[in-house]
Amino acid sequence: MRFSWFLLFLFSSCSYNEIVPVCKPDEQIFSNIVQPIIEANCVACHESDASPRILTTYGGVIDAVNNHSLKYQVTSLQMPPYGSNALSDSEIDIIKNWIDCE
């Protein structure tokens, strides 16, 4: 009987804690690869306080990454809204992969 209580205690005190890696998009990749795409296609509308998102700085872009709006807007083709400034498939992939830390 004592042994069964011991086993019950032993297994009830065990827990499984999954470690989930935290990914932070790399600032150097942003500066070298992502920022030029954003500057060419997004900053004209997202550089002032009148815009809901300021995308002129790494911090502003990271805020848009953290609230999931940047990835959604880019991959859903909602931004940029004008056909002439549409992102290419490769530009969309670059931004998406940077956000996903791939």
C-alpha cells in the first residue's frame, strides 16, 4: 500500500513543461533586406502620426510584427493598397520569413 502511495505522489508531482522558443526578428536582416522593401513600398503612407502604424523605425515595425498586423496586411495583399506599389511575391516571402524568423 505504501508503494502505491509513493507512486501516486511521484507521478502527481511530475509535470511536463514544454519550452517554446521565442523568436525575435533579426535587426540586421531588417536593416539590410526588409527595411529597403518597407521604405520603397510602405513608408510614404506610414511615416507620420496620422498613420495608424509608423514604419520608419525598427521599433515601429516590431510593434506591427508583435500585434500581427504587418504579416496579415502583407500576406493578405491588403497593403500596400495601390496596384503600382504592390509587393512582389519574393518581397512578401522576405517579409513573412523575417517575421517568422526563418
